[in-house]
Amino acid sequence: MASPIRALYDWTLKQAEGPYAAVVLFVVAFAESSFFPLPPDVLLLPMALACRDKAYRYALICTVGSVLGGLLGYAIGAMFYATFGAWIIETYHLQDAFKRFHDGFNEWGVWIILAKGLTPIPFKLVTIASGVAHLDLVAFVLAATATRALRFYLVALLVRRFGAPIKEFVERYLTWVALGVLLIIIFGFWIVLHG
């Protein structure tokens, strides 16, 4: 009997060839930048491995979805922080980290987005804090686009360049790879909570 991780991986590979693959990837990328806890890389990697010729297209979808979701996060911070924004931050227990990010924006501005957008730190924290700090919207969009594109296109580049060995490695050590991804996500939250 296949493990749940293997079943989910196989399902993701199958969906990558389906008609709704791009939509699902876009929705996850959009949601992750404003309120959802899982990064789109969890879908991007297996989908790009399943259809290596679409890897750059998938990276573009992730980038556009992430930036548009980031605009929602920015709006939540700028206009709805007292209600919805605070609820998101409290749901993930990010209150202290949020204060540090907000203070950092006052000192570093766009550089915070450029640095944090590449890390496993939840991007929603960056987008909501940008809105609360009323960071220049054009600067926010440009920085978010640059950092998210770099992150997602790097995954696509590695898959295009080393796809077969990566796929073989992932499939051979799927449980360990899944555990590693989970640990990276947890580590991102841990950094935010204790950093």
C-alpha cells in the first residue's frame, strides 16, 4: 500500500498534466502571500518535474500569483489590519515577529522584501507588514516581483537543467524530501517566532 506522501505526490504529478494545473498553482501562490501557510514550491517542484518543458511557465504562474496575493496582503495590512490582518497574524502566532518586521520596514523598507522573499519565512508576514508600514506601493510590487521571480525561476532552472536526476532523487527518497520540506517550513516559522 502506498504511503499518504507517495499518494499525494502521484496525485500532484497527475494534476500537473491536467487542465487545472495552472489554476491550482496560481491559487496556492496567491493564497500563500496573504493568508495560506503552505508555500507554492510544494506544488511547483513536482509539477515542474512532471512537465519539465512547462517549468518556466509554472514559475511565471507562481510569480504572478504570489505578487497579486502580495497585493491582497498589502491591502490587508494597509486597510484591514485592525480586523482581518491581526487575526491572520494571531492565527499563526506571529505577533512578536510582526512587530520586528514592521520596525524593520521603517529602517530598511524595500530591502526587507528583497531579503525575506527568498527565504522560508512566511511571505504573508512581509506583505501584511508592508501594508501596515504603508511602504510605497510601486516599490513593494517591484521588490516582490523581483524576489519571488528569483525564487521560483531558480526552482524551474534547476528542474530544467537537472530534472531527471532530481526527479529520480525525489522519487527514491520521497518521504525524506517531504520531511525536509516540512522542516524548512517549520524552520521558517521558527525563525520568525524566535528571530
